[in-house]
Amino acid sequence: MDCVVKSWIVATLTDDLTEIISAQGSTARHAWLAVESQFLGNREARSIHLETRFRNFIQGDLSVTDYYYLLKKMADDLMALGEVIIDRTLILNVIRGLNKRFSHVEALLRHSRPFPTFLEAHDDLILEELTLENKKESPATALAASTCSKLL
């Protein structure tokens, strides 16, 4: 049975990690303890790096949906490392990292009392993104309409 469990553990790892694990013991228990040591041993360093990325993450050219997805993924990864990320922290990071296109929404979110939830702010930003996209398309539609009427 030990051989089966060890094969299962080894089969779920990358080749590099498998080499490290295999060198540290011959039983499934040794393999499991080696895996645990690898992942928990550098937990603090991973937390520091991920926390820095999370706090400095900005939207840039990302859509609101992609921005939210990546921010939420980092928060979930931090929570998996034992860091508590509350909804207020997520909103503060959303506001801080928003693209300049959303500066007016940023001001509204910043002055809301209490802060909206992460999902409520997402809904507001998605709606604003759709509105901005529709405004880009309106001049072309107006131009087409005025050109057609002149031709008749």
C-alpha cells in the first residue's frame, strides 16, 4: 500500500520536485513530509512576494473582468497561505489600481459610506465599462446617419 500512495504523491508533482522528494526518503510518509516541507518551508517568502504583487497591482489595459479576476486570484492565493484578506482590503486595492478611465467611479467608490462590497463595485465598474464602450461607438453611428440623410 505504501508504494501505491507514494506513486500517487510522486505522480502529482513536477519533475524537479519529484527529484527532490525522491531523494529524501523511500516511504510515502517521507515523501509527504518532504512535500509539506517544500511548500510550507517557503510560505513566508511566498506570502511576502504575493502580498507585494497584490498591493501594487494596477488595472493598466485590462478589462474590468480581467482586473477583478486577477486581483481576486491573488487574494485567494494569499488566503491559502494564511493571510486574511477582507472585503474592505479588496475594495481599497480595486480603487487604488483603477485605470484613469474610471477616475470618476473611483471618486464615487472612495466616498461611499459604507464601502460597497467587492461584487457591488464590480457591477458598477462593469456597467461603466459598457457605457464607455457605447460612447465610443455613438459618434460613428451619428456620422453614418447624417451621411445617409445628405445623400437622399
